[in-house]
Amino acid sequence: MEDVQKHSVHTLIFRSLKRTHDLFVSNQGNLPEIDDRLEKLRRSIKARDSYGLVLDKAAKIGEARRGAGAQGPGDKPLLAITDGAEVVKYASGRTIDKPGGGGGAPLVTGSHTSLVRASLPNNGGGATDSSSTKGTNGSASNLQLIPKKAPTIPKPKWHAPWKLSRVISGHLGWVRCIAVEPGNEWFATGAGDRVIKIWDLASGKLKLSLTGHVSTVRGVAVSTKHPYLFSCGEDRQVKCWDLEYNKVIRHYHGHLSAVYSLALHPTIDVLATSGRDSTARIWDMRTKANVHTLTGHTNTVASVVAQATNPQIITGSHDSTVRLWDLAAGKSVCTLTNHKKSVRSVVLHPSLYMFASASPDNIKQWRCPEGNFVQNISGHTAIVNCMAANNDGVLVSGGDNGTMFFWDWRTGYNFQRFQAPVQPGSMDSEAGIFAMCFDQSGTRLITAEADKTIKVYKEDDEASEESHPVNWRPELLKRRKF
């Protein structure tokens, strides 16, 4: 047996310290150093994934501009029309006389004109006038001043003002959602009292109450082809009700948090839902299968709409983006990042191939299928919870503070605004509009409000263009803010 080598206490302590030091000096929790090459690779992959459809457009436009603006080595800069003097007009807009040009004043005055290159025919090969310059390549090109046309704003169509016709009470909590049935005889509402109520549209009387949700009902929709009603709520449940038996016949399980919105596809038996788990989900109505989970949003998806043509699914989210989805592939086709604040509502126009999205900064209109920006509708400065549009071109937006704004869809002209009155006995702070929709005829507007009531509005029959003229101010040009 070997003798154990004896060391002094000092040596043993030193060795112990060294081992401890070696063990803890390399902090395993630190992130690795950033590799520039890998970082570039990651950015390029992310750019291709998110903006692959438009990534090459910027490069192509740049090349086209460079190609159009390229000049030969002997070419002179573009000249403005002068009365004999040679005046060079720079890109910044200032003009200077070149020495020996005669010193006449240039004809470039005001900001309403633009310098446009126009090729004019030459008279039999004779001498050209003073407004033409000849390049070294021998091709004659004439420069001409063409005044810009002032931007014209179409006159808004006259719409009759809307007035309150009925207040329906019966819910015991905030009314959060509305759906009108395709036959236009009744409508359904869901509320914070966990009950779905069916109301007669003509009389406003309660027909039926459906209980089954264990938390606030946030979305309802009525199927056009079957006697089915779909509902979703903050209890993460999506239910299908059979209205012949007034019972739940299907549950769609999959959402990880509250479900805030749902939409039925108009032509195929597919259901779209969205919620607080930052996803939208596509369900097969019959098999209850989760066909697609549309991921990409980074915050609550507050609104989802479905239409028969591409993009078939459009979502608006609290991450301030609107996404257009390919339903067949289950992937995002386009992300609209123009909004600066959370998007709580998206609405489709019933006949035009357009949609609008609402945020506290602006309501924006877009053209399908690519999501091209059309115009801003500014003025509703509250948190816009909901919108509705009808075939007459009336767009209505409802605010969290109980304000309602009525707009002309085509021009964005605000023809009416008012504060929704609260139910007697409610506090003014309970004024808030959570959902709204037009009936199938587009002549009645139904709103769901925070004072636990449902309000029905209709157009004022006695109003005319003389009594309620359009206050149209074409001299105030609309600024196009993005």
C-alpha cells in the first residue's frame, strides 16, 4: 500500500481554491459571442420568410430607376425651357444661370409645374428651337413644362342620418357580440353573463336563452346552410349549437386561452376562430378537426373575417398588424404593418373587393387581394372596438367610450357622429360599444354595449339633402398619412 503524500495545509487550501476558481470562472449562463456571419444568415432567412414576396421588388425598382436615370458621359444635364438663356435645373429645385447663356430669367416658376421630357417631331430636319438640346449621340429631345393636375376628391354621396329606434335590455353583463341570421328574422347576442340570447328582430322580444358557456361569450355566428349557431368565449371553448334541439352538438378543442372572435366561411364548411393565444385556427365543421393553426401574430388576435375569394382569411391583432392568409396552405401571404396601435376590428365590404381595419390611430381601407393601401379615415380618436359596413357605402365605427362615427366608404367623409346614450340608471362611464352589425337589408344597425343593452338604429326617414346637407370642403385637401 502506497503512502499518501502529505502536503502542507497551505498547499491543500491553494489547490482547493484553484479548483473552485476553474469550476466557476466559465459562467455557463453567458450567451455565446455573436457571430456576424450567422447573424447575417439569420436576418436574410427571416427577411425571405416574412417579406419573400416583395423582397426583390425594391432591388428591381432601384435598378429600373438607375437604368432610366443613367446618362452618357457626354450628355448635358436636363435643361428647363428658357428664353435663350441656358439655365440648369437641379434636383433640389433651384436654378442657376450658366455663364455666357444670355442671362435671361428662367420660365420655371412655382411649385405646381413639373419638368417633363417630351419628344417632339422635328420639322424636316431643320434647326430646332431654343427649348431643345442635342446630346452627343445625336438624338434630339425636347423638354416641356406640363402643369400638374390638382388632386381631385370626389364629392361624398349623401347618406341619411341614423337615429336610435329601440333599446333592448335583458342581459346581466356587458353585451360582447352580435350575429343576424340569414333570413333576417332574428339575431343572437352573447354577453358577460355567459348566456346567448336569441331576439326577434322586428319586435325586439326575447325568443330563447342558451346556457352552456362558463365564461364571457365573445363571438357568435349563424350558419347560412344549416340550423347551426356557433359561439366562442373566454372559457377557451368553441361550441356548435343545433337550433332545432337548442343543444350543443359539437365542441372544437385546441385554443390555449380565451377565444375572442370567430367567422364562418361563406362557401365551404369551415370555421375560423382567433384569440388570446396569438393564433387563428381553422376548423372543419363536421369532423371538428383543427385543419390549420395560423401562427405569426405576436399578440392577441382580436378579429378574424372570412370571405370566398383570396385572401380567404384576414386577421387583425393587438401586435398592430393585419395579416392576409392563404387558406389552402395555412400560411401568411401578406403582413400589413401600417397601423401604429393595436388592431381590434377588421370588416369586409359586402360588395366591393375591399376591407377596413380599425386602430386608435386611424381606420385604414385596403384593396384585396394584395392588401394595397387605399386611404386613411381619420377622426375617431377613441379605441375603436368594432366596425360595420353596408351596401349603401356606410361605414360605422364604435368606440370604447360610447362614440359612434358614420363614414362614407368611398371618400372617408364623416357625415354623422354622436355619443350613444347609456341606459337610465347606468353611469356615463358605462358607455362603450363592443360589437355592431347591420341586418341583412343594411337598413338597421344593431349595437352591443357596456350598459348591458342592445340598441337598434335606423335611418331617419324625414331627413333630406336640404335638411342635412353634405358639409363638403374640397379646398381642404386630405393629407395622406401612412
